[in-house]
Amino acid sequence: MTTSSFVLLAILAQNTAPAATPEAKSVAQNLLSEGTRLFNQGEFAPALEKFTQAYAAYASPKLLYNIAQTNQALGRLAEAMESFERYLMQAPDALAEMTTEVHTLMADLQARLGRMHIECSTARAEISVDGKVVGLSPLADLVWAEPGKHQVTARHADTIPVVQDVEVGAGSIINVVLELRPLSSIPITQAPRPKSQARAGTVANPIATDSATVAESSESRPASQGWLLGRTWTWVAAGSTVALVAAAAIVGASMQSKYDSLNRSCGSASTGYPGCSESDISSVTDRKTTANILWALSGAAAVTTGILFVVEGKSVTVAPIAAASPGITARVTY
């Protein structure tokens, strides 16, 4: 039986361990036995879970050796190194052969790992590497890391979190400096309003303000929004009015021409055009009806033009105001 297997099987019997209830020791021993079986079968991830649970139930420093060995088997070299260091720190009375073996394993890992010296001027800031919390600032020890890119983060209440990407090489020591700033240091900026739209007393954020505060005066509108070019729909309605009047005039003239022709060739209208056919008489009647319809539409378009001229001549303001219920209410005025 190798030294490693012996430790996996009988670790709770070695040296002194923290005081615990018999029940806790029994739970830890059962978990240790199950973890040992899984480890020997090559099922390292479940074995690590069992060893970690055993350590939580009964914090024997000897269990850290099992955890370190399993992490190394899983290729988690930084975690293995950390567990070996904790083992040596918490088990100063370990057997000499165990201590020698651990130092040998650590020497091999050290050549394959890098370290980070993480500094943060804010006391008790939470420091994490790749999402895993490694401690609170100031960190007394270097942090082991596998070669490659890593993300170091510092967080503290009422400060802006800082994230820094670092590249770690095997056998190297990287210095990482994280500076946290208070949230109050964030400048509140807003996009400047065009000069043509700015006026004294306006509030940049219209939420929870009166509509008069953010209303835009008619004098502040750009020249392109004046009475001539700023009335798009007015001119559409006016153009429609002109077109309808022209059409009505043309149809009316055609009707009058046909009427005069019938008077000359078929007799007067008072006698019912005795010399004209029904189709000739119907053509005059249809043109008269069409002309009347066009004149009526022309009048409606003219009225619409007048209304739009008045409405588009005023400034229209949509002012968001705070509502009593969740959401935002907008007040529209002109």
C-alpha cells in the first residue's frame, strides 16, 4: 500500500484533530471511506466532493492532503497547491515521510504554476480570480494561478468594481494593482442640447418636472421650422385644395359647354330638350353632379388647410411627468 492510499484510508486516526462530536467524526469517516473508494476507481470529481464534505463535518487537517491529491488528479493544479499549503500549516505534527512527500509534490507544482501579488488600497475589499473569491484585501499571501489569462476582480460596498485581465506565466510572479473608486466619483453627464433648443431654466432630465419647464418656446425653433417650411401637412392640404378646385372648375366648364351645346341643337332646358337623346341629357346631369362633389371636397380641404395652419403654427411639446403609479405619463400641449 502506498503512502497516499494509507492516508486516504486512515487519515482520521493520525495525530490530533479539532474537537468534534462523535457523530461528526462518524459522518466524516463514512464520507472519507466513500471518497477513498471513488478515488481508487478513478472517479475523482465525486471523490473530491466527498472529501470536501468530510472536511466540513470534521476539519481534520489530514483531509486537506486527500483534497490536494484529488485536485491534482483533476488537473486543478492551483487548488492542489493551495490545499498542500494549508495541510502543512494546519498539520505541523505530521509524519516526517508525509511532510517530505508533500514538499516534493509542491516543488513539482511550483515549476508548473505562476503566482499573483494582488494589491488593493481599499481595506477588506473582496478579491476574486476568475470568479472565485480568494480573500479580502490586503492579501497576505500570493495567489497561485495556472499559466494563461486570468481575470482579477475587486469589489467593495459603495465602490465601482474593478476588473483587470492578467497573463500569468509558469514560474513567474505577476504584480496586480486594483484601485477602487467610490460610486460618488462617477460624473453624471448628459448630452448637450442644441443651442437652438436650449433656454434658461430648462431641466436636463424631464422626469418629475413640470411640462412648462421643458417646453420649447416658439422663438427657439430653428429657422427651418418657421411659418413657411415648418407646416408640412398645411401645404399638403393646401395643395389638395388647389387640385380639387382646378378639377371642379374643369368639370364645371365641361358641363357648361355641354349645356350650351344642347341649348343650341336640341332646344332649351325649359322644354326638356325635346330634340336631344337621353344620353346627352344624362351627360350634362353627371357632369353637374361631379362638379358639385368636387366643389364640396374643395371646401373641406380648404377648411382643413386653415385648421392645420393654426395647429402647425404652434410649438408642440411632449413633456414626461412623474406618475403616481409605476411608469411614466406624458403631457402633450401646443
